[in-house]
Amino acid sequence: MAAGRPKGWKLLRAALATRKAATMLAFGFSSGLPFALLIGTLNAWLGDAKINLATIGVLSWIGLGYAFKFLWSPLIDRVKLPLLGELGRRKSWIVLCQVGLIISFVGLGLGDPATNISGFAIFAVIGAFASATQDIAVDAWRIDVADERTPVELLSAVYQFGYRTASIVGGAFALLLAARMPWGTVYLIMAGLVVVLIVVAVTAPDTQRPPSGIIEQGLEQAGEVNLTVRTVALTIVGLCWAWAIITLGRFMASMLAAQQAGTKAPSVADFTSHVGPWTQGIRRGRHAVRAGEGPPHQARDARVGARLLQDP
């Protein structure tokens, strides 16, 4: 299967041959653009604005949103959004996240990191959260809409094509524009690109939401981990992760806030040495909970996934 996967221009032609593949190309672009703008290009802007390296390093922690997205991914799968939920099971979340990206890019474009780094950071955090959440919805959409004509292998390849193209647009092309116009204008242009992507998302195909209770039925089969035990364990891990995120957020806010005369700015080294080991322990605890589920967990996911794909 992998040997016959199209590449280069053949991949682009394959992407434009069907509606689902063409939509996947746009979704890949929509996922890659904010990552490039927020994780790489934004640092170039901050450096050009003469922001000190310690502040740039702290602000780069917004990339942790991509690592933490597993915490709210079940909500993206289960929750139906009011009003937007009528668009579709996955499309509603994708459109909401793209609106969040527009708000983020416009806020960054109209802001000035040299005079208000705290407000600037808030819009960067909004963008990172919206981008990570969009990745969850796009990944689920790719699996849901795959069929014989547009298999998941083709959709994955098209997604990567769109993602890499967006990385060039949000990286090298954005830097090229920044050499000829203000940084804020560059981010406003990128917000305009996301507006176009919203049109694609609204018109994209989508799947129906499965009947209520089908996932719970899969978890109650013989040999599965007791649902109550699993819920308690995941709740404990979730609370620990919430503490880690709040602690990290408070430290970022204290680093970016204006320091009063005679006060010393928080130390990144002290925070890493004192809090870092605890966050690593939480991360390992999460993996231990999943590892304790063993092969039945994998089998259950396969069964539930198969049943979801069979639903009309």
C-alpha cells in the first residue's frame, strides 16, 4: 500500500481529484500554518523587537499546548457544540478553532510586543490552544471520512503535503514579507488566509455522530478494565496535569509581567529544578495508567473504532 502512494505533483493531482482529498489538503494547510507562525516565526518577530532571550524562551512554552492536547481530546470527540454543532461532528470544532486562530493572528497583528508583551502573549496562547485543538478534530475527520476511493493512507499523505506547504508559507514566506512590511501586517495577511480556510471547512463533508452510549457499551465488554477504576485513575492523572498546567501558566505570567523596582524576576533555572521533576513524574504516571490497561485496551479501541466506522 505504501509503495503505491503518490508523491510530488502526482500527490497534488490525487488531492484535487476528489472532494475529500482536496478538503484534506486545505485542512493540512490549516494545521501547519499556525504551528509555523506561533512556534518559529513569532520568535523572529520577538527578536527583531529586541525582546530579551529569557522572555522569548518563556513565551516559546506555548508549544506545550500540542503536548497537552490529549487532556481535552475526549471532549472534542464527545461534546456537541451549540449552534456550530449543526455544521457537523468534526467540522464544528474545526471552524471554531479557525475562528480562534483568526482572533489570535489579528490580536498579534494589532499588538506590539515591545510595549505590551503580556497582552501579546495572551493572543499567542489563544492561537496555540486553538491550533492544538484543531489538530485533534482534523485527525478525527481524516479517519472518519476515509473510504475505498480516498483511503486513510492517501488522506494522510495529502495532509502532510498541505502541512509542509503551510510551514513554508508561515515560515520562509512570512519572513520574506516581514522584510518588506511591518510584522503586524504579515500576521493580518495570515489571518486572511484562515478566513478562506473557514469557507473550505464549512463546505467540507462530514460524518454523523454515533448513537449515544455506543462507546460505553464497548468499555463494558468482558475483559475490559472496570469503567469506574479507569475513571478514578484518569481523574487523578487529570487533576495532576491541571496542577502542572496552572503552575506553568502562573510562572509564565509572572515572567512576562512588568517587574517593580527593586524586585527580582523569577528564575527559569529555579522553576525547572524545583517543579520540573514533578511534571516529569506526572507524565510518567499518565503513561503508567495507559500501560496498565495492556492489550485489552488496544483491542477495545480497535473494536469501538470499527463499530464507529460502520455506523451510517
